[in-house]
Amino acid sequence: MKVLVTGTEGYIGSVLAPLLLERGHDVLGLDTGFYRDGRLYNHGPKEYPACVNKDLRRVTEEDLTGFEAVVHLAELSNDPLGQFNPSVTYEINHLGTVELAKKCKKVGVERFVYTSSCSVYGIGSDGYMTEESQVNPQTAYAQCKVLVERDVSKMANDKFSPTFLRNATAYGPSPRMRFDIVLNNLAGLAWTTKEIKMTSDGTPWRPLVHVLDICEAIACALQAPKDVVHNQVFNVGENKANYRVKEIAEIVSSVFPGCRLSLGTNAGDNRSYRVGFDKIHTRLPGFKCHRDAYIGAKELLELFKRIDMSPETFESRTFTRLKQLQYLVTTRQLDDQLFWR
């Protein structure tokens, strides 16, 4: 399949693109280059696709012509970054994505795989949130995910088939590393300070999923029969990977030698949800989660040892999305609308 992957220089995209090439797809990347400054490690002798350097908002129909599928990752990622400038977040994550989908449909791109997020559930009930549960987004980032799902699903027809993958919170190594997501952040603290000192009580629930398992879900969605994935929403993860935040911290501290763990009392973050993942495991052919939080923490420990990761690297702006965007704006490399000057 000829596939365009947007966001190939991001956390997921830099892992996904080589995987799709290995599976025999003809892949072209597209990325605006916000995070090009940071590479935590060399990915080894893996093949990377060519990459078009272009802002999502400036993609044309001509750029999309000839592709059989688009995998769309290229949005402003995570809640703090979304709150940095909510109006620009809506412009990119909602309007930009919907316009991309419209152009894909117009030029005959048959499949559109969109990476949504379990953050759309926001504050869950005592039970497990399924694809049919009422969404309750708490941030601009999550609200945009809901709006994209609503608007793009209305475009589905016999010739345009969107699929929506609501990923749990990602973790695990990536060349374009992120230390602003919970397990990766705790692992970095454990390695550089030998201490995880939480300000919260750690009681909120979070579902986790390894970055490679997200990539596997995307690959399976591309390969599945069209009628299986047509206009479908899938939560991406597995039921046993719903953790309280303090449990994630306990896993990380147990893997990293000599790491001390302390909990706080602040319960300021009201986002808490458990998610059910039965649908993807029963209805998406070939999908299975192969990794858990222990495996991810051990992978990060081995990586940090191998590259001798310093505190300066861990704290670098290049591995925290909000820090990097703020740097590019304050140094006048990006304008207020996040276009390159």
C-alpha cells in the first residue's frame, strides 16, 4: 500500500515509519520539523522513508494524490501543549485535520487512519470506558480529538474509509523521545535523580500502551479488511494496563536500582479514567499488545545505560513538547500561529 504518514519526525512517527517499511508498504513522511532538534539515540540500521517538510495546514490536494492511505499523527500533542495556545490548537488539531481529511477524500485516498486519544474520556465513571461510552474531554487537546472524530466520521462513504484509534497514554523508547508523558518522565527522574518525588497522591487512573503496540495497531488497521475498520473507533491498549499513577511510579522505582519513591497529597489533576479494550482485541485482525509497563521501564533503563543519559539530556527542551514550542516562539523561529518565519 502507498501510505503517507504525517508526523514522521515525532515520538510515534519515528518508530512507525520504519515498521511500515519493514511490512512492505511504500511510505512517504510529512512533518513540519518542530522537534527535529532532538534525537535521543540512533535507531540503528533501519530504513527511513523520505520526508516532505511541510506544515499540516499547507498540505495541498496535489501532495495527497496517488496515496492509498494516510496515517495522521501530526498534531500538537498532549494536554499542556494544547493549553499553551488553545486557539492555535483548534486551528491545527481540529480544523487542520478535518481539512486534510476532506482533501484526502477529494483526491481518492481510500483509508484515513487517525490517532485519537483515550483522553477524550476525561473523568470516567467507576467502570471501564468503552468506545460507546460518553466522552468527557477536559482540555483543548482532548476536545479537538472529539471534534475530529465527529466531523471526519460524517465524511465516510464507500470510497473514503476513516478509522479512529484512541490510544492509551504512550510509553517506551523512541529516537524522538518524549519525557513529558508519565512513565517516560518517571523513568527519567529515577535514572537522573534516584528519586521519584510525587506532588500528587497518585490515585488517578491512567491506561498505558507501549509505543510499538500503537504502531502495531496502526499497521493492523491498514491491513484489515475495509469492512472491519470502516468508520470504526478502537481503544488501543489492553485491560490489564489500567494503572493508578502511583502504581506506575511503583513499577518504575522497582526497576531502577536505588530509586526512592514518595507520594504527595495534592489531587489537583481531576483526569482519571479506566478504559476497556475488548473491541480491538476481538475485532481487529492480528492485533495484540506484546509489552507492559514493566517491560517498558526495563527497556528505558537499558537505553539510559547504553547512552549514558545525563540529567541535562533528560531536562532538555527537545524532549518536552511544550518547552520546545515555547523556545521556537520566543526565539522568533515560529510566529504566534506556529508557522515557520
